[in-house]
Amino acid sequence: MGDEAKPKPNPSAKPPEKSAKDTPARQPAEPKQTRVVAQWKYTHPMIACRVDPTGKYVLGCSEDRSIQRFTVADGKRVALLGHTSWVRGLACTPDGKTLISGGYDGKLIWWPLTDDTPKPKRTVEKAHTGWVREVAISPDGSRIATAGNDNLVKVWQVTDGASVAQFEGHTSHVYGVTFDPSGEHVVSGDLHGHIKQWHIADGKHVRDLEAPAMTGYDKTFRAQYGGVRHMSFSPNGTHLVCAGLHKSTNAFAGKNEPVVVRFEWATGKIAATHATPGVQGIAWGAAEHADGFVVAGCGGGSGGYLVFWKPNEAKPFHKVKLRDTVRGFDIHPDGLRLATAHYDRHVRLSIMAPKPK
């Protein structure tokens, strides 16, 4: 794997279309025109992805324990090597210069993302006991929050990795974590669909929100299933969007349906439960788009999908079938492109726009 750390073009890459580049004035997204415009192949299955805030890179996590940095413009690939297990948690500082990753090895690693060959510059060896499930960054980029299999939620300083706060109260694995728009609170979600809001400054538990649709007991699997697999706030901060799964008949075999639950943040009430009839798998990521729709990346038993809903409707108004199972999802900062990580060793970039004439 040593040569994979060197920057080099990816000969199997399909270059992005020129029309997909960032423009100062963004055109409105058109979900029904969504199509793949770039794809980059790696040597192992991919399990998560994130787009950096500048939009220059797509970061893909692989089953070989590496993080792969793909340059959007030309598909050039660089490996970030340092974790000893799978990585799912990725968060970048707003300037795009620093990446913090969290792995199933319990580590947090800081990376100088824009270096030619990024090397770990800081490591917290035992950030959590067991898996670090998710990493999120505060709106001002000064703090990160982490969620783990030890049922804990933690907050850290970005500058030096110092511990800021630790929150106890979840009774099962914590899968999702994010900051509220003010940056003063952390929100976390666990295996049982329990969502908790915490105040960072005084360490107090503020309130609970419940998403019972996102959990249950699988009689075939003989275990609790579900969990809030990803959390995000709407651009205007009025809604909390939670992605996960429900209606499981065999969670071990992926026989469940993706689901997205949106909460009114002010009241804590459920605004909508977005279902995915006809699709099997998990919603690995979801967001409320600035153009007034909800989008999720879903993957599992029926392959990979991008699914779109109107804000207050349960059933989707559009679905896009992708090649192979989706295991990670993120939105490009241009608001038009969607990144997905796939089991077939690819990271793909789709655009919500018609083909250029």
C-alpha cells in the first residue's frame, strides 16, 4: 500500500463534466434530472464519504482502514493512513484545512487535509472505549463532538484535542451526533431512537426527542435494530433531520427500509416521517436542501438509491437507482452535487441538473 500514499491520477476515473464545476451563482437543484457525472474506483469496498467544505475533495473511507482523498477536478487519489480499523466519522474545519477522523479503533486523528501527502498531526488514542461512530464539527470550527459504542457523547477542542465535555445518559450505542446551529448544544441519537440535547457550557441534559420509527426488536435477528445513523440541521436551522432504518424483518440480512425523521427544532415535535417504499436498506445520510426538499443516500438489500421527498410528505417524489449499494452520503457545498460511497469500491458524484445542451 506504500505507493498509494503518493499523489497520482486514477486511470479508472471518469472525469467530472465541465458543467458540474462550482459557479458563483448556483442554479436551482433539479432532483428529477439527477445523474452520475464522476466516479472513482479504489481497491476495496467503501463504507463512508464526506465532501470537504471547499468542495475540492471527496473523502472516502475504505474497508482496508484507509481514508482516500479524491480531487474532484481530476480524480487524483491520495491515501491517509493511520487508523487500525474502519473509519466512519469524518469532519472538516470550515476552512477545509484540517480533517478529524474517528474510527472503530477508538481513535481520533487530526490531518492537514491540503498537504500533498497528509500525515497524522495529532491522535487521541482512546477517544472512546470501542467504536467511534460519528464525528461532527461546531459551526465556528472550534470544537468537535464524537459519539461511540460506549454510550457516551464527548466534545473536544480542535486546536489541541483537549477534552471539553462528556455526556452520559444514553443506554445504548450512540450512532449520530451534531451541533445545533448556535454551536452551544450537542445533539445525539442512539440505537433505540432516543435523541438527546446537551448544553456544552454547563454539561446539562436539556431535553429528549423520540424517533420510535427508527428502532425495534428483530425477532429473526434476535436483537434490537435501528439507530439514528446520521443527523443534520436544515440550512435555516428550523429542522433536525435524522436518517436511519425501520420495518426490519431481518436486520442481519439487510431486510429493512430506510427512513428519515424530521423534527421541528423549536418544539421537538416530529414534522414528517419520510418513508422509502420499495427500497431495502439504511438511510446512511440525509439533509434538508436549501431548495426546499429532503434528500437521502440509501443502501442495502435492494442496492443504492438517492431518494427525494417534499418537506411534509411521507412518500418520495423521486428516486434514482445507483450502481451498487450506497454506504455513505454527503452534499457538495455547491448544492448541486451529491457524493456517495459504494460497496463496489467506487465513490460517485451525481449532479442534480440536466445535461448541458
